[in-house]
Amino acid sequence: EHKPHTFGPAITGKVNVVIQDTSACHRYTASLIENIKVAPSPAFLKRRLHQAGMRPINNIVDITNYVMLEQGQPLHAFDYDVLYSRAKGKTPEIVIRFATKGEKIKTLDGLDRELSAETLIIADTLGPIAIAGLMGGAETEVTESTSRVLLESANFDFLAIRKAMKSLALPSEAATRFSKGIHPDQVIGGANRALQLMQEFAQGLPAEGRIDCYPSPKPLQVIDFSLAEAKRILGIAIPLEECTKLLTSLEFKVEKVSNEMLRVTAPTHRLDIQVGVADLLEDIARLYGYDKFPETSLSEQLPPVLIDPELDFERKIKDTLVHLGLQETIAYSLTSPEAESAFLESAKPAYVTLLNPISSERTVMRQSLMASIVSLTQANLKHTECVKFFEVGKVYQKVSGQTLPLEPYKLAIAICGPRNKPFWVEDSSGKNNLNFYDLKGIVEGLTSGVHLEKVSFKPGNHPALHPGKCAALMIHDKVAGMFGVLHPKLASTLGLDNHEIIVAEFDMQTLASGLPVRYLSKPVSRFPAALRDIAVVVDQAITGQTVTAEIQAAGGNVLKVARLFDIYQGDRVPAGTKSLAFALSYQADDRTLNDKEVDKLHKKIEDRLKHVLKAQIRGKEV
């Protein structure tokens, strides 16, 4: 135990202490040290403070900081002669109270601070001399001329300290320690250690005794420890003697009540020990050794693992998009009506509005995921060329007459920039940039990757998208969402004139409606495929999707692939028409197809296109 080795005259009659609010200050001790010599601290003390991130000041102040770091007990040193002068020759009286609204104090950092009625202060008869647990006053600080020091070692309520810290915006190391909890009994050990160091490094002479104001001593934590309860919780029986040995090694006081019961008193520094044996068993099990616990199986069978279909579908969506080269983002759920106005079909949407928004840009809950991902794309294009983002998140739709909004999940995608990294052989004129069809390919890869059924596309219309470059994704003939090129006017408003941003927003519930109950995996054929091309001239209004569907219907199971690879409109085809070229792959699962079989299937496809779509076969009829 740290204590000074000699003492001077008694402290009696040299200072008085009064605690006005015992709920805010549990204990306050004052010690007097005379004949001190204020000087720089020894090298070891400075070095340790530097390593702890604290600035050395002088030996007295540094000792209070060092003891706080060493023992966890905050201390403060007052210039006793200044206190004596403020008391006008009478015995200084230290009062721990809450400030009167409007009271002011100049703190050690040189700032004049106005105090609120919730600020706990240390005061004398003339007013505040310190803010309890935070910072001392400039008037009573220790200087080179100080010869007598009044050392404060106290225990304050952490809520009172935290309120003052927040209201004054004055964080401190002491406040941090009070916030974590300190037992009132620690004030004596901290004061004794500081007195010993001040006697050693400042040649001070501590006055005998101290003023100790402790109105309501905190009772010790006493726990009745039952071996039967310990066995029930841990699953093994640890002998009584072993439990006593382990607890004693941790400074617990252990008293044997019976062969099955111990009465354990926790040391004052163990504030984590609460009523019940659970906290004691944590220490016992840790020291006894988890390796000594036998392996046992549960007495009952584990319940089956139930998969959340919505969560599992969301995971599959995310994994598939990541495999397609996209990066997941998470945007704020809070936005402003102005930021979303161009992305919503409703002119005056009903928002979920915040009562106390932290910013004018975060006043409502979002209704469009597309607006969020475009905002992220806009920010990222300032420092990168290529953006491939997606986000799965909620939007919040207010419902009239209901307290809570609907919170459907949406999927948003945004891509922009060069398709590949620059390469000196390739054209760098900008023709290699991502476009509408890249996003369509991503959407097709997503729907096939999660095995959605009845997927189709049709021309779409969305206020935020280019009217000629917008499509709707259909699941079972129901619109799942829109995708396309950001409208040029909107892009100009956002300062994105030089970028073509392709975006999408889909409803997750509608996407999930396309999930089959189960899907079949087909084996890869070991027989070679026969490759043919076909180019057809059709009316300009007929989509490639329609032509592909007719080709697949005519080709049957033998036609494995029908891929559109070229579109032509020009002088070589009649006005109002277009030429679509497809790559076809024929492959049987049980044999190698011969030329006659392939020619027959190819002729069947040509005939169907002529009959159903009134198409002309290029190279034969055009």
C-alpha cells in the first residue's frame, strides 16, 4: 500500500468540506501538502505521460495525471494559498454543489464558461473554483510560486459528469473514467499514492489526516455462492476448496457457510460483480480452465433450420450481381423531397417526415432507390471513370390512415463509364462506354442467375429515364420495374452532361414472384454442336425478343442457343424494316446431328418466321 513516510501538522481546522447533493457527489476527500517545490517532472514520469498521450506540465499536475492513469482515480490539485486568500484569512470551505444558472468560471484552458443549473461544480464562498470531474479553474491552478497544495480525490455520479461534459463540450480523461464507474473506496488509495509521489518528487510534507466527507458509504457486494447452482450453470462440479482458492486469488473475501455454500464479498474495484452467482462463475470457469470442461451433447434434438425465403432471395440477388461485376452500396434512408422529385411518378407524394431532422438534406424517408443510387454515382464520378453499383434496400411509402408506412424492398442498379480499362490497341473515342444494352445484359444475367421464370421485356416509360431508351422488366406479365438511360434534362440538372448513366429500379417482391418451386439442372451434352446464322428482315415495330421467341418455338429442344448479334437499318433493307441477325446452336443430347437434320430444323425456323412474322430471309429473299 502506497503511503507517505512522514507527516506534518494535522489538517484539522485548515479546510472544511460540504456536499450539498449527495446523489451527485458520493465521497470527497481533501489532503493538504505543504512546503512543496513546483518543478519539472522526472524523466520517467514525462515519458510515461507522453506515451499515454498527455502533455507534461509540472511535477504536481503530472503526478495527479499519472495516478489517474495508474489507479483509475481522477485527482485535482488546488493552490491552497489562493483558497486561503479568497476566504479572506478564514478557513477555506469547499462546497460541492450544482451551479446557479448564469454563474461563470475561467477554466484552465483560458476560456470563460457560463454554467447551467445541471453542471456540478466545486466552489468556495466566492464562487466556482472547478467543474467537477472535468476541469479546474484558472484562478486556483498550481503555478511555480505555489508552496501549499490542497489535493482533491473524489467520487462523482457519472450521469452528472456526463451531462456537464455534453453541455459544455468539454471531454476529459477524468470524465471518461467517471463514466465507466469508480467505487468510492478508491479515492483513498489514489490520494495516498499522490501524496507519496509529491513527497518524493516535490519535497512536500503531507499534513496528518485528511478531510473525508462520505455521507452514505456504499455497501459491499456480498453473494451467497451455492455449489449446486454453480453445477447447474456450468454443467460440472468444481470442488469447494478449488472455488475458494480461485476467488481468493482475485481478492475476493470468501467465508465458508457450509459444505455446499460460500459467502463471497467482492473487492471494491470489481463493480462488474452483481447480485447472483453468474458473475463469479465467469471468473471461476476462466481460471479453472475451459479445457477441463467435458464435451457433452444436448439432451434434446436441435430444431430444424428454417430458411427465410425473402432473406435467402436477397442474398442470391446480391451474390449474382457481385459475380456480374457490380459493387454493393448502402445509401442513407433519409433524403429530401427536392432530391427525389424528378424520380417519382407522383407529383406530390406523401412522405414519412422527421420531426427533428439533423440536416435540411435528411428531412424525409426515401421513396425512390433510384434517386439514392444516382446520387452515389454522381459523387463517385468525381474521382473515378467507371461506376457499377447496386443496392438492395427499403423505401418508405406513407399510407393514409395508418401509423406505420409500407416498407417494400427495392433493387437499384447504376452503371456508367468505359466498358473495359483503356488499352492502346482499342479505339478511345468513347464508343467503348457502357450503354443501355450492357444493363439489359446484366438484368438478363440476374434473372437467369436466380432462375426466374416468365421473364420478358417491353418498351417502358419513366419520368427519370430517356423516353426512347427505357424498358420495363416483366415477370409473369407484371411490371417488376424500369431500366434505361437517365433523362438528358435530369442529367444536365445534376451536372452529368458528359456522362451517360444507365439506371434501374425493380421491386423485390415482384422479382421473387418469378421464382420456381424448384428448377432442374441439365447435363452438358457430350456431342458437338452445329452452328448456323440466320438474318431476317422484319417490320421495325417487331422486337428482337419476339423474333427470338419464335425461333426457339420452332427449334424445340435441339436448339440450345439463339443469340442476337447484329441489327441493321439502312439502304439495303426496305424502308420501315430492320435486319436482325442471330447465331443459332443446334445440339442433341443423345447423338451427333448430321447435316440433313440441321438443315431440316433450320428450314423449319425460316418457315415459321415467314408465316408468323411475315419475315424475309436475307440472302434468299432480300
